Amino acid sequence: MKRNFLAATTVAVLALCAAVPADAQNWLVRGRAIGVLPDASSSLSGLDVDDAYTVELDLSYFFTKNIAVEVIAATARHEVTLNGTSLGKVSVLPPTVTLQYHFTDLGAWKPYVGGGLNYTWFYDVGLQSPLDISRNSWGGALQAGVDYAIDKNWLINLDVKYIWISTDVSAAGSKLTTLDINPWVVGLGVGYRF
């Protein structure tokens, strides 16, 4: 599933890239290595979600030199624990859209801030029976980052996001608690503007 998703996302991004005129400079594609660092909380003491590390692909479109919209695609697998004991693993697919403001008067340094919406789909749930979780979550997202332009097209990127994600944990169909995952997503990567 993870490979199929990443392959489909890559093909979609490349197809978009091919359709854009060479001199447009409205599009920016980035690849990042990311750490997904949950800030987990729940009414059930000791319930936690471990960190995960993966790759992220994003595509930005600039409406003006300062205003852009970004769509990110990534998937990660997390271990869920109770007082340090594993309850199993869960995969998450959290596509996120943010509207960004880019500061462009600092030479090669181009910091930005953004805010938007996240939808998370929980899949490949491998929790110990009879535990289960709800499969969908909607929440907000905040973002800050900086691009460093190497030349006209290539850049290095540092990005930090905070995403509100939660799910209901149940046992044999009865709700036990709501688990707020709320990860910090920290990424470092490269981008290409065209």
C-alpha cells in the first residue's frame, strides 16, 4: 500500500510538472525526510504513540510571489503503547493542504508560514484484539519553514508542521477513550521551482 501510494503520488506530480510551461515558475515540488513526533494525550493514562520516520512529497502553487498553496503527501506507521507495552501498530495517511505566505525580500533565504486543513485516514490497523480505532480524522494544521535558494530553480528546505489528529479507541465496539495524536512533523529536504 505504501509503495503504491508513493508511486501514484510521484506519477501525479511528474504529470503536473510536464504540463507546466518551462518559464512559469509558479510551481514548486519538494521531497523531504520527515520525523513524525506525536504529542499524544488521552484520558487513558499511559496510552501513547511512538515517533515514526518516513519521506514526504509536496507540491506548491504560487498565486503571487508571496501567496502559495501546498499539498503534502506522506504515510507513516506508528506503534501504539500502553505504559510502554506495545498494543500493535497503525498506519496513517494524512494529506494536508496549507495556504502559505512567503517572505521574499531576504535574498536567498525565503521563510514562510502557513495554516490549513488535514484529513487523516487510519489503515492497516494491527492492534491487539479486541482493540480498534476509528478510521477518519479531520483537523487543522499550522506550518513554518524556510527555503534557501541554491540557484534559480533548486533549493534546500526546512519545514515544521503541527497537525491536529485524533481517533476514538474502542474495545469490542465500546469506546474506551479519544486518543489525540497531534504530531509535530519536522522535515529537511530539497525542492525544485519551475
